[in-house]
Amino acid sequence: MLSDEIKRLHELHQAGALSDAEFEQAKARILSGASTVSLTKESTFRGGSSFDTHRDDLLSGLRRTRLDRWLGGVCGGLARTYGLESWVWRLIFVLFVLTFGFGILIYLLLWVFVPEE
């Protein structure tokens, strides 16, 4: 999974979507995030700050994608940020629309407030 993330970054860099500096920063963030994800419960409860920092990095790194989009790129951006496939996010939004009715509102809010990459 880590190699897939770096491969995606390399593809974006080759396509010109990322500058050299952005590519290096993103790669360093992914590599440092790999060690943060492997935290044990004990170390999380003792300090707690590294888990919070990782969560904040995920939220601040959320961007709508230009490549994996059907409408606004929200599901593609969620897929890159949280590691699920974009079709899973699309299915989640459709289920929220059909069952609760507020999936469209959430999608529209994310479309408006999440910046594009």
C-alpha cells in the first residue's frame, strides 16, 4: 500500500501536477505517516499527540482530485486521503442518499469547502 502511494505521487509528479518540492514533501509525509500508522494502543494512550498530529495531517491533506472524478472529485480525494478505493466512497454517498437523504448535502459541502489539488 505504501508503494502504491509513492507510485501515485510519482505519476502526479511526472504529469506535472506536483513540483519537485511538493513531490519531496508529499513523499516525506507518506514515509513519516507509515511509522505513525503503526502506533500501538499503549503509545497512543501515553502521549496521544502523534495520533492527533497524524489525524490533523490527514484532514489538512484532503484535496479534491482532478484525475479520479465523476462530478467534483470528492470521492477520489477521500480515496487518496483515507486509503479506500473511490468506488467505495461513491457507494457510501449513494447509500446515504438512499437511506438518510443527506448524502447529497454532505457531498455538496465537501465539493464547496475542500480545495482542489
